[in-house]
Amino acid sequence: MTPISLTFMVLSFVVLWGGLIASSVFLTKHPELDESEYPPGGLEDADKALHHSSTTYE
């Protein structure tokens, strides 16, 4: 391999793995929000609405 191709390969590895490591560190310091911090209208609300509005057909 030529020196320029090796340089770009190393650069791409640094960008790829650096981004993975940076995102992992960020997620450990800033975990996902609790359910109470999300705005209303999510999937849980839709499930509750379906269960409350379901009727039985005889």
C-alpha cells in the first residue's frame, strides 16, 4: 500500500473509533431521560388509549 492510502486508512480508523468512543463516553455521562421527563403523547399513551377505548363486540 502506498503511504497516502495508509494515511487515509489510519485517519478513517481514528474518525470511526474516535466517534464511537466519544459517543459512548457522552452516553455514560448523560444517560437517557426518565419517563417523567418526556413530553406526553408517546407510545405508552397510545397503548393506554387503546386499552381504555376498546369495546367488546358480541
